[in-house]
Amino acid sequence: MHDIVDLERRGIPGVFVASSEFISAADAQSRSLGFPDVARVFTPHPIQDRTDEEMRAYADAALAEIVAAITRS
């Protein structure tokens, strides 16, 4: 989250991507950093035991949301 907030402060669009396990933590951290509305996209959890094919499917499923978040005006 710190990296995305740093990018946003510089005027560079960024999107925080994590698994759904981190929704609450991302909300709390973005609020504490002063960027409660920072763009974020969550994938299914857990990811550590996923195969390469499953990870590609997660990425493919999230791509449109990531692009939409990073290109918002």
C-alpha cells in the first residue's frame, strides 16, 4: 500500500493488488496513510498453493478491473 500511495502522491496512477485475505488490512492502511480511496483489486485467497495455470486465471480475471482502476479519471 505504501508504494501505491507514493505513486499517487507523485501523480502516477497505481493499483494495489492482493488476495481477499487482505481487504480489511488494505482498508485500514489506506485510511491511516490518508488515501482511503486508493484503487485496489483483490483476487481469491489463498494464492500460495495455486498452480501457474490457476494464477494466470486469477490474473486474467482481475485484468479488466485493474485497467479500469488505473485509468480512472
